[in-house]
Amino acid sequence: MDGLQAGQLVLKKLNDAGYEAYFIGGMVRDQLLGRPIYDVDITTSAHPEVVISLFDRTLDIGIAHGTVTVLIEKIPVEVTTYRVESNYSDFRHPKQLAFTTSLDEDLLRRDFTINAIARNLDGQLYDPFQGLEDLKHKMLRAVGEANLRFQEDPLRMLRALRFVSKLGFQLEDETYLGIQRQRHLLKHLAKERVKKELAGLMEGADREQGIALGFATGVFEEFEDFRALKKYEAYSFNSLNQGLDLFVLAGLEVGDIQVFLNRWPFSKEEKKLIKLMKELKEAPMCQPYIQYRYGIRAAYLNHRITCFFSQEERVFMPCELVIGSRKDLDIKVAEILELSSRTKGPWTGQLLERIEFEVISGTLANEKMAILEFVRKQGALDGKKETKL
């Protein structure tokens, strides 16, 4: 059973019990566009307690907002009661929420017309805001008054950019102007929400268009860490196609990298990657050594960033490394110490790191005699020279 089949079972049970119920939101939009369906959402005239009573397995995590998650063979189906909302004091959660018997009133509170199309169990569509026309013309339009929709939840402005990137749609004029007028409200958003939407923006097939709108509407200027990116407005962003990439680019422009890392909800791995890219900008390394020392993800990220700055289109090809780790070197520390007048110390680690670098870079063969000759030339055996990268 897939999500759609699970949703149909839920719709049927609600209808059989005498309640209105419709598929709604992204799943209807994506069905109409022939895109994959990920989440199944249903809107219904049934109140949450009724939904809970009708199904054997439910989760009431979102019940405060009228949402009950119904589990059909472990497949989650979100069922939300028709509702109207008002007084968004924190620019996200309404202070007042009331259930309604009107599907039209429920659809009016939604963000964009293409997400306000309802579909019943028989496949019939209900489209009071002409979302079908907007789908046909690849237009992203706010439901009702754009200014009001963005005042209710400023995140919708970032969602607009993400939808443009994901779907390749154009922003309708009033929706575009609404973003320009209300962009100052973005400062009220939690960094977690902003990061998620900007990551989605970067992963869309039409991210160039979404990013261009981010600059044109002034959205990026509302985030301190992204203002310096204005100088790249004319650049192609095609090489940056992963969720973290815009943040990496922003991190390369900030003065204090640690302040930047602490300001956003990055994972430990993400922080390491951003700091590494900052270091590599100051002291570049060859791609094979980056892959060897920091892993394939870091090498691919460095490739994307390098292509962005050079504005080149190059396919990333993982390197075939001569060695996989230090233990693959054709020499051991003990063999070096046997020929040296020095005792083991930090210099041995520095020397081995230098050897690794030369071997990976292809300037030194991974053969014992060649490595020993390199060590002698470095003066490392008698301590005459420092051995550093």
C-alpha cells in the first residue's frame, strides 16, 4: 500500500461516516503536475475527536491546531479539520483558531492558489481560487491578498522562492510586490525555519530563478549573513545544487566564522565543512588531497564552490587515490627512525603528513626507496629542516 491508497481509505471512512473530506495541498498540486507524492494531507468537516474515534491508530501531536495523524499500515495521513485563523501575534501561530463547516473558509487561509485545490474521493476538483489556471500558466499567486498572507506567516515568502526553484514557476505581480513590501517581517522567523527553506531553494532544478528573486525582492538583504552575496547577483549559481551551499558561500564572506556558525542551526558535520571551505579559500589544496584527508563530501563541496567562483561547468569525478590511509604508505615510522639520529616526536607525524601529501599529489611515488630519498632531502633524519605542509 502506498500513501495515496492509504489516503483513499481515510477519505472513504470519513465520507461513510457522513463527513466531507478532501485531499488538499501539495499532494493534489504534485498529482496534477505529474510529480511524485510524498505527504498525504486531508481536510475534513469532522472535528479531531471524531477523527480519533473513527480510526484504530492515531497520533494527536498536532491536535491543538486541529490536526490528527491517522496511521494506515504505518503510513501517516494528516487529517485537519476545516478551520479559520486570526491574530498571528508571533508571525507564525494564530492566537485564535476556530473550526468551520466551510471548505471555502478553510482554503482561504492557505498560502498559494496552487496549494488551495481540493480533490474528493471520486477525483473531482474544487478550485475556488483558480489554482488550476495558475498551474496551467506556471504562476505562483498568493491566495487572496498577498500582503495579508505574508503578514500571517512571513515564512511564506521563503516558500515562494522555494516553489519557484522547485517548480520553475513565475511569481504573480502582486505576490512579488507583497514580498517586497513585507520582507522586513522575515527577521521574526526562527533560524531553523529559514535554513530549511533556503536549503530547499538550493536543491530545486530552477534554483537560478529562485535565487534571482531572492536578490530582486530584497529577501536576502533581510539576513545579515547574506548581504555580502549581493556582489554575486550576476553569477550563475548552477554549480551550487546542495542545501548547504548558499550557507557555505555566505560563510566565506563573513569576518568571524565562529559567530556565523553559532548563529545558525548547523550540525557538527556542517560546521566542519563550512570551516574547512573557509580555510581552503585562504590556503587551497589539490582536490585529491582534500578527498583523501577530509572525505568525498568535502571534495564534492570544494568542487562546487570552486566551479562557482570560476563560473565553469565541470562534472565532479571522485579521484582514484593512490593510498587510502597512512597505513598504505610503503614505509613505516620505525624504518625512518632506524635511519635517524632523532627520537620519535611531533616531527614524525608532520613528516608522514608531508609524505602523504606528496604521494596523493602524484609528486612522490609510493615506493620505499623513493620515500627515503625524499626524507633525506627534507633533512628530516638529522633535524636540519622543519617538516611541515
